[in-house]
Amino acid sequence: MEIKNSYTPCLRTGDDIKTVMFDVILALTPAILLSLLVYGLSSFLIMVICVLSAVLTETVFSKIFFNEISSIKNLSAIVTGILLAFILAPYTPIYVAAFGAAMAIIFGKLIFGGIGKNRLNPAVVGREFMTVFFPLIMSSPAIWSGNSLNISELKIFSFIIDNNLTNYLDKLLINPTGSIGEVSILALIAGGTYLLIKNRISWHIPVALFCTVFLVSSFVKEAEISMGGLMLVGIFMATDTPTSPTYSFGKFYYGMMMGLTMAIFWKFGIQSETLSYSIIILNIFSKKINKVFRPAVSGYKLNLIKKIFSFLKISILIFLFDLLWVLLHKFDIIPYIVFIYILVTTVKLISSKNIK
């Protein structure tokens, strides 16, 4: 019997990939416009470079690997470029951003066989490559505080009536204290609402993630929560269809475990890489989570004891993997893991039947 690889389906609607990606771009548009308003040319250049690098890389390497370039028409490379730009500092050098976008496409998507087959979120992969190959630049305070901001605040709600609530709402509208995509929480929420209405994402992962993080932050004093970063991850990155579970209970568990993973990293003093690490780890376990929470086949009785055992087993495995990742980070071994990842995935692609 021939055994074939199975992949989390990239689409679960009657729409094609291009339509879904276009909706994601529309959902990101409010945050794009506000980031341009705040950071101006710097933000514009980073986003343009990331998108151009992603599109060019997909075109060239799709031709090299698969002898076709039709995948460029589905807009997924553009989405990857925008999301990568969104998780970068506003004054990241453009050549570093271009490198990250190229790596996101090659080692985040194409290395697995293309869209829908990727095991890790491409934008996060790109950022980790940037951190490994340009550690001094990515850890430099200068990329976070370059030139002066075009605008640091907007008085919209407080212009109508000035009180604590309206001042807080203005902060949610614009608060340039993090990465490019974190500049407006309200813009991200608006985009997420649009995706929910269009049925491009479900509520399970974001709600589980947000509730878990807010709960554990009461007990983990080391937690440094970036509301914008959390919204960006929960709405646009953790819900990436190929790298997240299919079933509702699996999605909720996935979001909850991502929040608990963040808490573990905070507790052990990991701050700047917490969101990226958490996404990568839960991406790794996504297929196993899918298997655990797969509904019973019609006509077959649910084995509750087996389900509970599987639930406990995968939960323990994730927590152990979290602790292992903490050790790898503390002893600066993560770069070597990236090098091994490059070697293994490259050999796997070369030896597969995907290359034409």
C-alpha cells in the first residue's frame, strides 16, 4: 500500500487561494495605512522591499524547483512579505528585510513543496533567519528608534470628549511603541473582524490565545505583553491555515497552548523572541494536535480513555519541548538548529519527487 503525505488543507471554502489572499491583504490595509502615517518612508520602504523580495524569490525559485511560476499569481507571496514587514522594527535595514523575505519564501514555503504544504509560518521563519544571520542588527536599539516619527498620536476620540476612556481609545488607534504592524490595535481588530465576517479565520485560536495570555499574566510577573504584537500574532499569524489545526476543539487547544508557551518563555526571561518561538513550537505540533482532536468517524464509538491519554501525552510533550527550547535559547544553540534545519529541509527537497 502506498502511503502519501497529508497536509492541513489550505482552503476550506469554495473560493480559490487568490480570493482568500486578497481578503487578507484588505484586512491588513488599515494597519498598513496607519503605519505609513506614523513611520512614513521608512515603513514604506521596508514593506515594499519585503513584498518585492518575496515575489521575486517565489518567481525565481518556483521556476528552479518546480519548473513553473503560476504560484506567483495567488498573492500568497505578497501576504508573506507584508506580514514579515509587520513583525520587523520600523528602521530595519532594507537589505536585511530583503534577505528575511527571501528566506521566508524559500525555507518557509517552497522547501516544503509550496503553498498549503508548509509546516511553519513563512513570515516567522524569515524573521528567525534574520535574527540568526544578522544578530547584531536585529538586537540593536537603533532599528527601533531611528528618525523622529511623522506622528506620535491622534486625537480622535478625545477630541470629541476628553476623559480616560477616550484617551485610551486614542492609544488603541495609534501607539508606535513596537514593530511596524503593532502601531494600531484597532486597525488589527478591524482587519480581524473583516476576516471573521468573510469566514477566512475562526474565533477559536485568537480567543483562546488572548484569554490564556491575560489569565497567566496575572501569575507571571515577568510577562511583558505587547498588545499590538499579541493581536497581530493571534489574528493574522496563529490562524495561518496550513500551519494550524483544522477542527474547532483543536484550534482552541492550539491557541491555549500557545499562550501557555508564551508564559513559560516569559517566566524564564525570554522576551523579544517569545511570540516567534511560540508560533514555531505550536506549528511543529499542529498535525499531532489535529490528530488528537479529530472527531470520531460516524458509526464508530469514541474511546474517551484513549482521547484523554492522547490529550495528556501531547500536552506533556509540548511543555517538555518548551523547556528544551528555553535551554537551547539560553545556551545560544538556536542558530545551530537553524543551520540543521537548512540542511535537513534542503536534502529532503532534493530527494523528493517535487523537483521537476
